[in-house]
Amino acid sequence: LIGGRHFILPYIISKNGFYIPLTTLTDSGANGFVFINMACIINITKFLNLKVQSLI
């Protein structure tokens, strides 16, 4: 990150006994709810057989 230490936590997304371990950047001060790499989201939704839904 730019200028300073960052706070990273392990995070798990799970559904029906399947899980995906992720690393999260916590309390970044960014103005938004969730920021996730789109390639990561596409892989997760395919793996968990989910439909992508825009938050906007």
C-alpha cells in the first residue's frame, strides 16, 4: 500500500460445504462496500454455481 502499514485478515466464503479462502484488506478507508478483483469473482461464482448480481 501507499504510505504506511495495512491490516490484512484471512476470510472464507462458503456454500454447501465448499469454501474459498481469501485475504482481505480491512478498513482501508476507501469509499465503498466491497472491492474484489473481477477475475476472482468470476471464478468464485462458477465454482459455487452462483449468478453474479450487480450492487448498483
